[in-house]
Amino acid sequence: MSGGPIAVLSHARPAETDDALRHLIALAARRERLVLLDAEETAKHPSIAAGPFVELDADPGRAADLAIALGGDGTILRALRRVAGTGVPVFGVNYGEIGFLATVDRDDGPAGFERALDGDFETLTLPAIAVDHADAGTPAINDVAITRRPGERVAELAYAVGGEEVGRVRCDGLVVATPAGSTGYNLANGGPVMAWGVEGLAVSFIAPHSLTARALVVAPGDPLTVHNRSHVPVDVAIDGRPAGEIPPDGTITAAFHHDAAVLAQLPGSSFYRRLREKFGRLASS
């Protein structure tokens, strides 16, 4: 073969991505590249048949040289978590609403596949958040959200940096975000946008019941500890997925984790241009 296997992940609306997947498989076959579809992807695309260059029900842990994500930011995050720590680049084709992490939009998918299989892209190494919590699983590529449960009173959360308490806030929750995740939940909270390449974690508050609660950026070498001072548990989500709870008087610690995943980008891509195009589009729509 002229290249290693290609893992493909798609979003929850397979009818939108079937044609693109078929095009990718045909293109990969001409290059003698094997396309891997795990059990979830196989079930989502029942019309795709196994063949010399298509492996169905593939082991999710099987090594690949490239991962291609067909979906929005959630799908791309899932792909980044899947290959975290392996150095495998993720090439995202946007089938979502914003697709801030996507390398190309869906209309440019066919040309994008050509560039992906030719290796005609640059790579950006993304940090993550290592979470000291029993249900954390893999590090968070985007963010960790700590939120009060529906129907419960506002949470009271204390936060410490490097072992020293910085403040205590009554709020609906708190979000810790990486630079890549700073344009998500953190941005909606009025938190700071951090350009890709900046090192640090953004901390912002959800509906704070205070005039003095301010977002902050934590230095990469300083672990952040959040203490639940509420009388009831608060929920934890990692990259939007439930990840357990923090009981009353319990804590969770988040630390900056270098070089967690690799994102493919077209040569000459600019974070600031992407920021303007993605969020400017929403403002004008």
C-alpha cells in the first residue's frame, strides 16, 4: 500500500455523509489505502460493504496514519480523543453548524480528501486538560464544565490555583477551557478567547451571582482545583459528555496537558481568519 490505514468517524446523521464516505473510499482504493470503520460507523452506514480497501467493525484502537472526521466540532473532538497521544492527525470536514475545528467545509470535501490523502496539510498540536476525577476517562480537548443540577439551587464553587484559593462564587457553574475550546462554552460565558498556540487554561463562570466574578487565564504549570462548597452534588461534563459528579465538599483538579492531539490544517490557515469567518458568519446570518 502507498500509505497506512485511514480511520473515519462521522456524525449522527449518516444520510448527509454517505456520499462523501463513498467518494473517500473510492479515492482511497485508487491509492491502495485501507479505510477503517469501527462498529458504530459500520452500523450507521449499512450500505457500505467490506472490501479489499474497506474494513468494517474495525477495532477502534487499531493503528491508523490519518483520521478523517465528517461532522461538526463534536465529531472532530471525538476523533481527536480517539487518537489522542498517538500523533495521528485529524482532518475535519465540516458537516455541522460552526465547525471551528474543521479543516474544510463540506462543499470542499472532495478536494479536501485529495489533499488529506496526499498529506498536503500542516499540523497543529493541541493541548488538553488532564482531569483528576474518577470518571474523567481521556483528557478534555475542549473543556471541562462543572454545573449545578436542574432544579437545584445555585452552586457555590471555590477555586484554587497552585494550592492557593483565589475565590468563591455562587453560580450555575464553571468552565475550564483549552485554547481550542475557548471559542465554545467559555466564549458563551464571556470568557477570554485564546489563540491557538497560547498556553494556559481559561476559567469562566456560568451565570455568576456576583458583580465581582471575573474570568481568568491560568498558567500552564499551575493546577486548578475546584471545590464544591454546595450542599448537593454538582455535575461534571468533559467535552460535552457526562463524566460523573463532585459531591458536597468534594474537589476536582484540572491541569494543562501538553501535546495531546494533532489537528490537520490547510497550509496558510490563520486562527484569526477562522475566528472572523466562523463567528462573523453567525453574526450576519
